[in-house]
Amino acid sequence: MIEWLIIGGGIHGTYLANLLAHLPGGGHDQVRILDPHETLLSVWQRNTANCGMAFLRSPATHNIDRPILSLYRFAKTRQGRPHAAFIPPYNRPSRELFQRHAQHVIAVNRLDRLHVRARAQSIRREGRILIVETSGPTLRARRVLLALGMGEQPCWPSWAHRLKRRGARIGHIFDPGFERRDWRHAERTVVLGGGITAVQTAMKLSAESAGHVHLLARHALRESQFDFNPCWIGPKCLRPFYRTRYDQRRTTIDQARIPGSLPIEVLQEWRQVSQGSRLQFTEAECRGAVAADGGLRLDTSNGPIEADQVILATGFHNRRPGGAFIDRLIQEFALRCNPCGYPIVDTDLRWAEDIYATGPLAELQLGPCARNIVGARNAGRHLLHGLGFDRLAHAGQ
Ligand SMILES: Cc1cc2nc3c(=O)[nH]c(=O)nc-3n(C[C@H](O)[C@H](O)[C@H](O)COP(=O)(O)OP(=O)(O)OC[C@H]3O[C@@H](n4cnc5c(N)ncnc54)[C@H](O)[C@@H]3O)c2cc1C
């Protein structure tokens, strides 16, 4: 039996595994990370590579090591120096540097040895032990931390789903099997979405292919450095948030998020490269599409648009992540949920005795930054506080 089983090996699961493996009295061999992918951080790596992200939106202090300045230090080492690249404002690291640093943290802390490659299917309690049935071995742990993320639920409009089932060439940039290189050969591509992922994907595809790329968004391209106001990272916004009831927190979170926006450097790049004739922007609502002339005809509020293929960059579905696994867990342990379906976890991120959550599953406690890298760091502080390691929680870990 182990002390901690972390379900999900993304940014949240990997960071928190490292934190828990370093607790006084704990130990590396007391932690496991359950994730079906070949390596940790697979979903992050795939999604950020597919959309051609060059720089992170968040600052270098938002990284997956315990010391907050670790990424800066890494950038000065022999390993990091060749990839050291930051852009203003807030010293945001290149994706390459972030990635290399993350791999370095995993290697130095031997986190890959904690990885059990399987999917959690159900949890039940036997006395003080939680038994986790997976697609692989059955695991026994004292405590479980749910770190599932949104990564497995790309948002598909229903018309796109219907057409896809009939064989149309439509894919979502966040689909597990999506590879951008497979989408370079069409003459006419529509990229649907108006946020950073859509714009970067359209620019990248246009640079890599000879065809015409049409970006279709229901709003004008708009600038915002972050996808939420940074005051949500600290007490300035969070303190009043904690005083509100859970049902009000959902509204607050939804209002605080700024979806479909672009940092200034991406907007500037778009303005430059979209001067050419192979990259076009239309502001319109896409209401549906039909198969036509070997391709697709999109029905938009600005008239029809013809395409050979459509790439959806429409983000993630907002429903509670975890599907049937979390549904079963809620039943088995009679877990509390808000009317929006999301867990009601306490200030220690505990959903039930010995069952904890982070990321979107804990957003009614972590607030609007829950889904981001800094949300994992904040989750670490909540967890340490609950486990009685306050000193570590306030020491920047
Ligand atoms: C393109 C892109 C760019 C982003 N850029 C930034 C940025 O610059 N800064 C920032 O702060 N945030 C950014 N984000 C947001 C956020 O940091 C990432 O989405 C991040 O990957 C979230 O990590 P996570 O661990 O919550 O989830 P995920 O990366 O989705 O990882 C969760 C893991 O859990 C696994 N899992 C799910 N169900 C089970 C199960 N039943 N059993 C076992 N494993 C399971 C999944 O397979 C997955 O591997 C970005 C997001 C995207 C998509």
C-alpha cells in the first residue's frame, strides 16, 4: 500500500506528486501517478505542440518545480542556456524552455518512476484503505488525489459531430489523435475559434501548407494578456471569493475568466501575417455545415464558406471532467456537488475522507486560476495546509 495515489499525470498531477514525495516523513516510494499515457505531461505536450505555441501565456514562476524560481535557475545552466528565451511582459518562457525544464524536474526527481500507466475506473473503501480499480493493476492507497484536468473533453459543436460520424474531414485540435502535419495538404482549411489556440493554429498551418486558411470566429480578435485577471492568484480577489456561497462561486468564476483572447504578441503577429492572401479572417457565427462538392459548405451568419476540411479550436467542454469514473465515485461515496455539477471540496481540497481534488475538479475552492499552472501551485498550498505543513505551504515550497 502507498500513501498517495494521484490520478492524472498532467501539469497538476506531476507538480503535486513532486510536492507530496518531498514531504517530511513521506517519501518517493509512497507516491504513484496513474495516467494512461506513455509519459507524464503527454496531454500538455500534445496540445501545446499542435497549436504551435511559441511562448507561454504565464510567467516563468508558474512552473512545475517546487522552488518558484527553478525555471530561471535552469535557464542559466548548461542544459537550459541554449533554450533560454523569455518575452515581456512578466518574463514568459518559451514553450521549448518550459518543456525542457519540466523534463529536467521529472528526471531529477525520478517522477517517471512513479508513473503507473493505466486509467482509473473505480474507487472503493476497505477500512482505512482506498482500493482503486484501473485498466491495469488494482492499486491500494491511503489517500487519492484527483488531478484529471479538462484535457480529455475537447468541445465539439453538435453539427460537427454529426458530420464527422458521416466521414467528413473535421478534427479538433485537442483530439487525442490529432497531428497538425496530417492537415497540411488541403487547399481550403477553415479553423473555427477566436482564441489563442485558433489563431496560432491558423498561422502555423498557413506557414506550413500551400493552401488557403480561413479563420472563422464569432467575435473580433481581442487582446488580453491573461485568461483571467491575475488578482485571482492571490488574496486580493480570493479572500472575498472564499466568503461567498458555493452556488455564487460558479457565476464568479465564469465571469472572471476571459476566454477567446490573445496576448499582444500573438495579435501583432496575426496582423502581420494575415496581410497575405492565403490567410483570412471572418467574424461570423457558424450555424452548421453540409457535405458539398467533395468538401464542406459552412452555413455562417456571414454567408456560406466552402472548405475541404475544418479544424475545431473551440476549447474544452465545460462540464465536470472525469465522465463515468467520477459519476461512480460520487455515488459510491455520496459526494457533494454544486448545482453546476462540480465538486464541493473543503479548504484542504478534500472531497471526502482521504479523497482530494485539484484542477477544474477543485475550482469552486481554487477559483478562476484552478485550470492553469498557477492553480496547481495554489492547490499545493491548500493541500500542505490541510496536512499540517503550514511552514512549507508559506515558504514558496
Ligand atoms: C494550448 C494550451 C496552452 C496553455 N497554456 C497555458 C499557459 O501558458 N499557462 C498556464 O498557466 N496554463 C496554460 N494552459 C492551461 C493548463 O495549464 C493546461 O491545460 C494544463 O495541461 C492543465 O493540466 P492538468 O494537469 O489540469 O490537466 P491535463 O493536462 O488534461 O492532464 C490530466 C491527465 O489526467 C489523465 N486522466 C484523466 N482521466 C483519468 C483517469 N480516469 N485515470 C487516469 N488518468 C486520467 C489525462 O489522460 C491527462 O493525462 C494551456 C492549455 C492549453 C490547452
